[in-house]
Amino acid sequence: MVAYFKPGIVFSIVGRVASEVAVEIDLVAWGWMMLLRFELTGFFILLFALLSSCGKPTSNEELYHSPSIVNGVPAIKIGSFNLLRLGQVPKDSERMAKLINKAEYHIFAGIEIMDQASANNLLAKLREETSHDWQLILSSVPSGESTYKEFFGYFYRNDVVTPIDGHETFCNTSEGVDVHFAACFAKDHGSGNDHDFERDPFIGHFKVGRSEFSLVSVHLVYGGEEQEAVKRRQRELSSLKEVMKKVRSSTPQADVLAVGDFNLTLADDSSKSSKKMPKEFFSEAPSLGGLIKGATTVGMFSYDHILFFNDNKHLPIPGSEEVILDFDINDAKDRTEYKKAVSDHFPVAAVLGL
């Protein structure tokens, strides 16, 4: 049998095969192209998510308890308010709550609290007056070396500030004095009539976003202009710095600040009062800064302050310190009325940048 070679048929078959191969090649190429496209899309989606999350809180709790924006920067407002024997004498709690609301605090130390019920009543008024979820850490016992004793408390906005576990190495656990998971009284190493403090400092540990800070609230012993009375107050002040140093060494990741009623003016105060903080207290290492120079009491004294280590990671914003009033301080009648209804002290505050 003779086999005939027919070029047309051969070329037709070859063309069909080539066409099918080309189609298969196109399908494979299209498949790889789509796979690569999806992988690249997924890669860029993942990269975008990672970049978007950089520097942001990684948990719902951190996202909830994040800094507020104060004057365009992440910050919180801290301070203190001497409540003048809250619970021992009648008060206008509504006016007090309105004044605290005017201060726009995120956290403040309450000084001169005489009973727990009155502190909780003020907390309830704060919640009524504002839309914020105010909470309170209150010492379970009062502090004082004499028959006169005071409770200490931290009022804070729960939507911004979170209490965190403290370190008991500097707490007064040996004497059974209050230890809260986030706050405690400092140890008093004195004895007999030679105590470090008339009322032990109350230390609280807190977190805002990823920033931690410790507050040391104080009410230094009161006294007149007599040299011995002033020296006693200055000795307490010196002991306070030691407490602040111990707190910092135990919690190096946290900024340490002291707030409250010092019954002393700042070292560079322009008044002629002899009741001043020594310049060495601020200048000797580690150096300290101090805020609030204006009158903080009805009697026109400057006793309430905010102190901080100058090498803290986060510092009060310059010029943010203030004394909060709800009346004309130059009117003697207003001052008398305010003292009876609220306190003989005014709230003091400063903005802490974060």
C-alpha cells in the first residue's frame, strides 16, 4: 500500500494541535496570572493592615482606655482637691460636683475625706453631673498618727484611666494598713514621736493607653509660721521625695508625680511667707519640677501643688496648670460662702502630655 503525503491535511492537524496547545498555554498563563494577582492583593491587604495597626492599641481595653486629645495632643488632666473634712460637716455636693466637672479632670486625688460614705456620695453626684463613668479607689482605713485621721481617694474616669497592679515593696503592709491592688499607703519608717509623716502618702498606679504613671497624694502636716513647725513640714517633704524615688525604682516604666496639699509654697514663690519648700528639695538629684503658684486656698495661700521628676518620660504641658474657681476670688463674701458650701481649698490641675 502506498501512503500518500498530503501537506494540506498535515498542516491542518498541526494547526489544530498548535491551537489547542496555545489555548492550554493561555489557560495556564491566565491561571498563574490570577493566582499571582490574588496573592499580591492579599499581600498588600496584609501589609496595609500591619501598617495601620502600628503604634495603635492592640486590644479592645487599650483602645477604650486611650488618652484624650487636649489642645491637639494626646494627654490627660490630673490634679487634686482638698475637700475640707468631707463627711464631717454639711456640704453642697451638687456645687462641688459642678466645680470638679469644670476642672475637666481625668483623674484627681481627693484629700481630707472623713468617711467612706461621703466619698461615695460625691462619686454618685459626679456621675449625675457628667456623662462620664467615674470610679473611685478609696483607702479602706484612714491615716493619721493622732486621733485626727483622713481617708485618701483617687477619683478617675473609667473610660480613660485604668488602675493597674502596684508593687507592695514600698507599701505599709507590715502594719496592716490598706493595700489595694492598685493603691496603698507608703511605709512610715519612723516610730514614737519621730514619724516620717503625720499622714502617710497614698500611692496609686494607673495606665492610659500604653503609658503608665504613679500618683503620690499627700496632705503634709499643718502648722504656723514658727520655725520648728516649718521645719517639721520640710522634713515630711524630704521623706516624700524618698517615697517618690522608691516608687520610681519599683516601677521604672511609670512616670511618678506627687499631688495634694503640701501646706508649703513652692521654693520660687514670690510671697514673703516663710512656709516654703527648700530650693535644695528641687535641685538635688534627681531634680524635681513643681507647678501651681497662685492662691489655692480661701485664705489666699498657695499650698496645693503638682510635683514631678524632671526626667519623667511624660511631663506636664507648660502653661497648662490652673486653679479652678466658680466665683470671684476677690469678693470676701463669696470666699466665706464657698468655704462653708464646698471647701477652703480650690481644685488644682495640669495637663500631662502622653
